[in-house]
Amino acid sequence: MDSSNDLALRCQAGDPEAFDLLFDQYKDLVYRTAVALVKQPEEAEDVVQEVFLRVHRAMDRFDPERGRFTTWLYQITVNYCRSRLRRKRFFTMPWQQDQLDERVPGEPLVEKQILKDEFQQILWEEVNLLGEKHRLVVVMHYYLELPCEQIAEILGCRVGTVYSRLHTARHRLQERLERQGISA
């Protein structure tokens, strides 16, 4: 059993310090997931707070026999972000890599970095145009770097379905980029 499952069991037993430790350990993971899905850092901060409130209220339903705490946490986060986006019915500017990367001014490869940033922006705009089921697997696999097996657990589908959605998403992205004269 991993340490997060141990902490979750301590929470279920009424240890308030265990929940604080879980929050400290996983708030960044929830934040990164939220930024990738809701695309606004300020909104992602709200998501973190709401997700951990939901985790706290539902802690008695966590079952370590059914899986890892992190998988359960991802499920809550993804489901909350999906419902939040459905309620708001709007899409924001795409998340851009350079919001998280620190670049040194006067870098010798400035032109190359600018081209890379432009490509990243175009790519994420195209990712955001994908349907929800394809966009989710792309974000979870490439941005959050989750293995397909864990994505399948989180989404409640088969691993083959995740691979199929990734394949379809990559194919659609490649077609869209080529129409813009960009070869991936």
C-alpha cells in the first residue's frame, strides 16, 4: 500500500493531521490538472479548494481495495472540472507552456524559443477544439504524463479505449496542423 492510501486511512480514522498532509502532498497535482482542464490559473485555485472539500466530505467512501488514493483524487478532480465547464459553457484562452516555463532574457536561441511558443499555442488551441473525450485523454497523457492504464481507471473505461482515443486525437491534430501548413 502506498503512503497516500495510508494517509487516507488515517483520515478515515479521524486523524486531522493526515488530511493536512494529503492536501500539502497533492494540491499541486490537483492544480496542474485543473489548469490543464479549465485553462485559467485563478479558476484552478478555486478548483483545488473545492476538490479538497469534496475529498474531505467523501473520505469515508474511499476504498483502498479498489485502487490508489491518487486515482480516486484524479477522478474527483476531472469530474469536478468537467461539470464546472459544462455549467459555465465557455472556453477560455488555451493554457500556454510559457506560463509555467521560466525563460532567461537574452537567451541565445530566442527565435527558436519564440517559434516553439507559437507552435505550443497553436497546438493547444487545436487540442481545445477536440471533443471532450479526446481532449481529456490528450491532456491527461501528454500534459499530466499519466500512463494509459491510470487514465482508463480515472475515466472508467478500458485501456484500449484510451489508446484508441489518443490515436484518433493525434490523427485529428495532425490533419488540422497540416491544413495550417505546420508539420508535426
